Amino acid sequence: MATEYAQGYGRGHGQPAGTGHRLPAALRAPFEARSWREFGYVLLSLPVSLLLFTWAVAMVPLGAGLLVTFLGVPVLAAALAGCRGFGVLERARARGLLRLDVADPEPLRVRGPGAPAWMGAVLKSGASWRHLLYALVLLPWAVFSFAVAVSFWTVGWALLTYPLWFWVFPAYAGTGGLQMYGDQHHSIYLDNAFEITVTALIGLLFTLATPWLVRALTTVDGLLVRGLLGPSLLSARVVELESDRGVVVDTAAADLRRIERDLHDGAQARLVGLAMDLGLAKEKLREDPQSAARMVEEAHGEVKTALQELRDLARGIHPAVLTDRGLDAALSAVAARCTVPVRVEVDLPARPAPAIEGIAYFTVSELLQNISKHSGARSASVDVWCSEDRLMLQVIDDGVGGAEVSPGSGLAGLAGRLDAVDGILVVDSPAGGPTRVIAELPWRTSA
């Protein structure tokens, strides 16, 4: 959904891309720079694939055959390292001609100094063997794509320019080898008008279709580059999990700092003042019992206030009602404390895992606090439901709108917290309202 919002509001006041072109895409394609770049990529793939294939079939079998000696491992490691070097060039070629930005694969994990450790890392790396597979697979595909692209491109332009060839070389076009001049030249051209027109139309069809055929061929090339020369899905997932772990640690540290600050500035300060007041009351108990009684009464009020602050703080961490009765009751309690009327509807087949339940509660609580402080709304609603394997939250208010997920904002913090558990936060808040915030969380049932 976030992508849809970006596409809807990010291009020229909502106009679809491409409205500024007068010619349809099918007619522009043969003359666009992209089509010529992709055709150039196909042409270059043949010599590059020959070089890669030659290196692979020469070095790898040689290294494998020499494994009975001490030279086998270095030769095989050098073969795989060469394939990785060619992979760098191939990613650069795809980036320059196909505008395909493929990240580098996972680096070598060299465990220790020296050449043996480096050779072991090369041989153990899955990326090295994927580069070797690319070198072997690229040649047959490059031969096929080269033959198809060049054939269609040549036939298309040759047939499209057939009227020109007929005009320049009429003797070889239809006069049996006799060179004609003047009126005879024009007469031959007119007599064969039907043949010329049909041939040119066929050539036009080939010429218009060829860029799209080449684009389909280079799409396969892009899949090969991305799948075999880029990072593996497992390594990408590991990097994502490491990033999520960092977000979780930072979020937990921020929560601990917030709790410490609230305790220090709130309940702790009140308890310190309460201790001082009780000490003064104790000293005045014999001399001025009435003043001591008033001080004890004031201290009693401070105790109630401190207890309320402690309850609010505990409720903000993880309220007991959430543990005991689930999201429906907990969110209803949060909605009751909001400054605007809030309708709450929770429709869940079962309770999610405690961690997911806590994040959902925290998300709705923060969004309702934003509504109370900043929205100027007259009413709001909270809907929670389950869609396949996702827990869905939707919070809507009729306020002034303008909410954004900007860096450092509360919404950005919520988005980071959700992203740490594979969740998504989407904000639709045009100026003037209304504001709709949708959050998705993975559905994990509690044990």
C-alpha cells in the first residue's frame, strides 16, 4: 500500500507516468535509448559469455584434476576467484546498460591469516559457486538471445527499408538484371507498389516488436545476474534480521530510558517529597498536632498521586488487563482515556502471541495519544481483525490531517518497531484530513 501511495502522489500532481509523450510506447520503442542499450547488452553478452565459459571449463577441470597434488586447491580457488572477478564486471555491465542495480554478494569470511585461509574461504563461499554456475549458464542463453535479437532486428529493418533498396537498386529488385533509367525506373517502382507496401508493413511489424522481444530477453538476463551474481536470499535475510535485532535493541534501550525518566521525574520525586513531609510531620506531632495532621493529610494525597502515576507507567509498559483479558478489553480501556470519542471493534479468532499483542497495544495507544494531542479530531475509530496470516490494525480520525512518517517523529518510531517483527505501517493523512493509519503484524497464536 505504501508503494501505491507513493505512485499516486509522487508524480506531477497525480498524473500517470508517460502522459507527456505524444507517441504511444509501441511506436517510440525502436528509437528509445533504452532499446538500444538493451540491444547492445545482448550483442556484448556473446563475446563475454565465450570468455567466461572458456575460463570456467579450462580452469575448474584443471583444478579438479590436480586435486591429487598440492596444486589442485590453489588452481581451483583461483578459478572461482576469477569467476567472482568477472561477476564484478557483469554487475557493472548490467548497471550501465540495463539500469539494474544489483548489490554485491556476501564477502568472503576469511578465518585467519595467510593464503590457505583465503583459499578455504573462496571454496566454502556459496557465492563463488553461483558465479561459476553463471559462467556456465550464460553461454547457451547468450547464443540463443543473440541469434533471436539479431535475426529479428536485421529482418525488421531490412524489410522496413525495402522501398529504399528497390529505388536504389531497381535492376536487382525486379528487372532481371537490366539497369533502368528515367520513366522506366518510376514505372517499375509503381508496378511493384503492392509488393513494396506489404514488405514494408511486415518490416514495420518486426521493427516495432523487436524492442519488446529484446526487453523480454534482457529480463531473463537480469534474473540471472540478480539471482546468481547478487547476494543470496539467505544472506539478505540474515542482514535484515541483524538490522531488525539492532532496531529491537535500540527500542528496548529507549523504553528503559523513558521508564527511568518517568520514574525519576514523576513518582520518585513525589516519594522523596513525601518522605520529607512525613519527617516534618513527625517533628511537629508533639508541638503542633493540628499542623502535623494537615501535613499527613497532604502526604496521603501525594501517595495517591504517586500510586496513580505508577499505575499509568505500568499500564504503558504492559497493562494487566491486556494479559488477563486480551486486546479487546485493553484497547477499550485506552480508548476510554482518549480526549475524543473512539469506537473500538476487535474481531479476532484467537489471541496472538504476547509479543505481537503487546506491540499492537502499544501501536494503538501511541496513535490515540497523537489523536488526543495533535489531530483536533471530533471522533475516531479503531478496528482490529485477522487477514490470513496478518494481524491488521486500522485507526481513523476526522482531524486536520498532515501526519507524516518523517525521521525522528513518533510515527517513524512506530514504523521501526513494527518493521523489527516484519510489520508494516502505512499512513494516509492528506492536509485537511481525515487520517487513516493501517498497521500489519505477523499473526502468531499464543501457546
